[in-house]
Amino acid sequence: MAVTIVVCLLAAVAAWKFCQNKSWDKVFAKSDKVDVKKVSFKNRYGVELAGNIYIPKNKESRPLAAIAVSGPFGAVKEQASGLYAQTMAEKGFITLAFDPSFTGESKGSPRHVASPDINSEDFSAAVDFLSIQPDVNPDKIAIIGICGFGGMGLNAAAMDTRIKATVTSTMYDMSRVNANGYFDAMDGEERYKLRQTLNAQRTKDAKNGTYAVAAGLPDSLTGDEPQFVKDYFGYYKTKRGYHKRSINSTSGWNMTSALSFINMPILSYSGEIKNAVLLIHGEQAHSRYFSEDAFKKLQGDNKELLIIPNANHVDLYDGMDKIPFDKIEEFFNKNLK
């Protein structure tokens, strides 16, 4: 009888662990130091955004500082932004990782479309949501933007004075890369030809009643790709970071999304950000010039550029030995007083 009971208990524990693992849909391991739950909130355009809020276990009774996290561009909250959110929650912050409009579990149609305005607004909508949570101090709210949402985060911080501190990690300026190409290799004539191509696609989309999808990452590599494509593949297309809802893992963006970015520079007023900013980038990242040039525009003595030795672009997505979480914690503690 005793043996039967022990066997049953072991089976029950195994079944419980299986259910727990099955319900955890993130690409990173679950922390036992925080509680996480799904939430939703709307932006000013009425798009309902989906998020995961991470709350430290055994937290203090007083309202805590909070951080909204999003990115990379084409990723979902179950990837890098969730890892950042969970790690910062372990350090005592309430954090919110969210899917931008038209992507992941967030609403909005057509799907897989990006916008410099709407995606910057998404950060402010996250601030709206955090500001009215009873466990959050509304005067101590910060943001973290990763990759393309680093640029969106800076753009939001230039507009939204409620954002008391901003961290960008492995930042892209999506307006610049769409208008100028990688490494600013595209000139005005090439840009005009790109506009012609994309506007011709708009006509096709109107006739077809659908939206053509741009090419995403390949499903396999030939070995001839640029190193940064290989790096992206190593994250999004492998067990390391693959997620079924991630655009970069499975599909491609709406092809004509690039038009609005070409026409609307997102960092026009970043030099007017008065609150603290920390830009983090890998020494070996192909995208390093985005952070270095963005830093040159920032004013004041509360701005910092941190270059991580021997790190490439995607190392700062999930490299726990590369991402300077202790520095990020110190930065927020200093600037969210």
C-alpha cells in the first residue's frame, strides 16, 4: 500500500511539472523568484496590446518602480524582452514585456505591419497601463527598448516626460536603416527607386485585397550570407530563440511598412530628452553605429553609452554573460529615486 502511494505521488508530481512546462511558452527558463501573468491594454489608436507582467515574489508593500520592455523588431514578448523583464523583476522592479501593435498576441489588422508613430505610442500605452497599477509608483517608470524598439523607445522618451529613464540595448534606428540601407549605403536615387517599387506594391495589394509579405530570414543558410544574417539565424531559427509567433522566426513583415519609416525620422527630437538614457551595444555588432550616433545627439550629463567587449548584435538578446544587468539595475536605481 505504501509503495502504491509513493508511486502515485511521484506520478502526480511528474504530471504537475509537465503541465507547468507545457504552459510556459517562453524561450527562456522560468524564474522561481517572480510571478508572471498575462495582461492587456489599449494604445491611443484603440489597438489592444498583449503583455506579460512580472512581479517580484515577497515584494515590499510600498509601490515599486516599474519598467516597460519591448523588442527586438520582429520578436515577441516570449523572447528577449521577456528575458529582460523577468531578470529585472528578480532585481525588485515590476516589469511589463509587451507585443507591439499588429504582432504577436497583440491585436490590430493588417498583421505584421510596423509604424514609427504607432510603435512609439505603444511604449506610452505601456506607461499608461503601469501608471494606474496599485503596486506601481507612477513617478518611477522606465523603459527598455531592444534592437528596433531601442529606437522606438528613444523616440517615445523624447515625447513622453513620464518616462524617467530609458535603456536601449543593441539599438536600431529603423527610419535610418529603411531610408539609407545598412551602413548608409543607399543614396537618394536608390531611395527613389525603392519608393517606386513599394508604391507599385501598394497598387498590387489594393487589387488583390491582401498585403504582400517581405522576405524574412531564410530557413537554411548557404554560408555566403553576411555575418549578421548568420547571427540572426542562430537566434530566431534555432531552439535558442525560435518562437512560433515571432515574425523573424516564421515569416516576414508587411512589405510596404518601410514606406512610413523612410518618410518619418524617429529620432528628430531625441536631443531634447531631459531624463536619463543608457545606450548599450556590442563591440562587434554590425549595428553599433546606430547607438554611437544616437548618443552624439543626446544632451546633458545623465546620458551614457556602454560598449560591451566581444559582443555581437544578438549576444545582447539572451547572453546572460554579456547583458550588463547589474549595470542596468544600478542605472535605474540611481535615476528612479
